[in-house]
Amino acid sequence: MKKNYSTFCCYIISFFVLFFNGALGYGQQVSPFKQGDRVVFLGNSITDGGHYHSYIWLYYMTRFPKMDVMFLNAGIGGDKASDMVKRLDGDVFSKRPTVLVGTFGMNDSGYFEYNGPDADKFADEKVKESFDAFKQMEARFKGLAGTRIVLVGSSPYDETAQIEGNVPFKNKNKAMLRIVDFQKQSATVNKWEFFDFNTSMTALNKQFQQQEPSFTLCGSDRIHPDNDGHMVMAYLFLKAQGWGGKKVAGMTVDAESKRATKVENCQLSNIKKTATGISFDYLAEALPYPMDTVARGWGSKKSQFMATKVIPFINEMNQELLVVNGLQGVHELLIDGEKVGNWSAEEYAKGINLATLDKTPQYQQALRIMYLNEERWEIERRFRDYAWIQYNFFQPKGLLDANNRKSIEILDQHKEKDGWLNAKRDLYSKAMFPEVRQAWQGEMDLLLDIIKDTSTPKKRKITLVKSN
């Protein structure tokens, strides 16, 4: 079993070396976020109800605990570029972005008509409609002073997965790629940044479908990535920001000489050789990245952790490496007195990746941040459902932000004919009151304060005890 797993891991790593030197390219790099950034993610349902931006933020929360950076969701389910233009002022620019990450194309390109007559004509019309709407968006973006623009090609519509009961819309993704192309051209002309999820994720889908024809990163509907797909998106984005190969921390200790021969992003002190092994104090500048093993979000079936079967995130971005030379035999590892595991001298010399061990105190500390961030995400989703009602239902009726008795009476007149509207009616009945929205915002602010307090790495006592 171990041999098969090792072979699989080697295959994955080899594939990604080729993949990122080829499909992704070097011209799509995105500058890292910095102190004080307010990063707004504008998009459709994939942004609205998805986790990719939350997973990216979790990386910054754990890797840069002293950095103040804010991520804000500005996705609305069902949106096309033409819908986004109508809410730029009230829902996007009002969030005061220093970085605006914009993506669209899934809804712009249409759906069922691809399997009907005149599919090519339909595609041409949809792409033109999207382009015309984007030109309005582009003009507004140009007027934003002090805001960095990052245009992002949409995650793909997966036409190649073999999904029972789901006939794909032929060549829909080709139309989406035409939308990606004009986004890229705009970024080049305007000296904005650009990144393409579509090409990268399509390549991954096709690669893994060779072994498992039903494999997809795009969800059972071919459109909405599950948590594993969103983690892949987060990884690809972080990779484009240049974080590949950056360790959480790294330490090499020589047990005989009682000294640290190499340290990365951490400090070691008080190194002592004991009768049964060695001990030292360890203070890292970052925490390991915790991977959720639970499927979260409406309709989700896969967890964030399942993405590790597809991407080398752990090898590339989640290494907290402990190397100890000069040992003999098997030693038990304890951190702050907590038993973590037993490894041989040869294994310690090769290195133990502490970031994969959920028993360590630092992983448990990071896990708290993950759960707090998930709570924040859940509350933010309420605001996105509220925005969906405001911009999809009330705005066309001239009732945007009315939030009065008339607005809810109008809603009740239409809810039985619109399942989505009906599902969000109860939430709107609360969110229409500013005090409720203020309370929700207060909860999120409190969670972020707790995350900031929780994310500061602590000095740990590492002890190796020789096992009998």
C-alpha cells in the first residue's frame, strides 16, 4: 500500500512539474496581497457560494499572521457580466477594494442551446453580449483610482467527464474560452493582472479522466466545483502568486553537536542533549495550513482535503520540516509534552513534515483558525443571499434597498413562482432590518479579531525521546 501511494505521489509531482512549466505559463503571475489590502472577489455563483477565496485567505491567515488583509465576497449566483455592471457601485466599489479580482463567463456563455440547432450562432451571440457588457465594466474599472485589477478566466464547464444522467453541452467551454481571451487581451492593454482557471483546470480534468472517466473538479453538474475543486482553485491562484516552494518552517538539528545547522522561517533555542534524546525550543513565524476533512456548503459531497489527491499542495506549500541528524534507533516525538509519533533515525534524517500531523499543538492551533474562518464564511453567505434578492429581484422593480413593508409584500406576491426567491424569503425578512445586518457584521468582525489573536505562533518545546 505504501509503495503504491509513493508511486502515485511521484506521478503527481512529475505531472505538475510539466504542467506548470507548460499549461500555466509564466506570464500569468499575480502579485501577492500585502499589508492593508482589501481584496474583493467579484463573480457569479462559483464565487458566491464557493470556498476558493476563503481557502486563499486561510493561507494568508496562517502563513502571515501579522498581516492585516481583508477578503470580501462579491459573488451573486446566476450573474453574467451585464448583471455585475448593474451592481458595481452598490455592491462592489462600496467595499472599497484595493484589489479587485473579477471573473465571469459561465452564465454569459449560455447552456441548453449548445445541444440544439444553430449552436455556433448562439455561441457567437452570447460571446458578443458578454463582450459588450464587459466593455462597460472595463470602463468603470479604469476609473478606479488606487485599485489593482486582476481579471480571472472562469473555472471551466467540464464537457469531458462521464457523468451518468448528465449530457454535456457541446462546445460550451469553447465559448467560455473566447470570453477568457478577451479578458486576457483587456488585461494586457490596460496593464492589469490576469490569471486563467479554465485552461489549468481543464488540463487537470482530462489528465485524471484517463484513469477515472467520471473524474471532475467541476462538480456533478459540470459547473460548480465542490470543496476539492475550490481548493485546487486556491492552490492555482497561490501558485500564480509565487508561493510554491515556500515552507511554513524548516529546521535541521545536529543531535551530537547540539546545534541548529539550518533554520527557515523560525527560531530554535535552548538545544539540549538529554540522557534519552534531545530537546529544544521552537518558535515559527507561521502555522501549518489545516485541511478540512468535512464536506461543507450546500450540496457539497467532497472535502477540501480530497484536493490533495490531485495537487501537490502539501509538498509545495505546506512543509513544516523537522530534520534531526546524529540519532540512533527509534525516537518518540513530543511537542509541549504531547505525544506526536515515533520515527527511526533514518526517517528523522530525511525529515518529518509536521504540517501533516494533526496531533501537534501548532496544527491544533491552526485548526481553530480554520473553524473560525468557516464560521465567518457562513455568516458572509447570508449577506450574499441578501444581495441576490436586492439585485436580482428588487433592483429591476425599482425597490433596491427599499427594505420596507411594500418590498416584502411584492416579494410574497412572487415567491411561489420562484423557488430561489421563496428559499431566501425568511433570510430577507431578517436582513431587511439594518440592526440584524449590523449584528451579523459584528459577529464577523469579532471572529476576525479572534482569528488574529489565535494566529500568533507560540514557542513550542520539542523533545525527542529514545524508544525502547
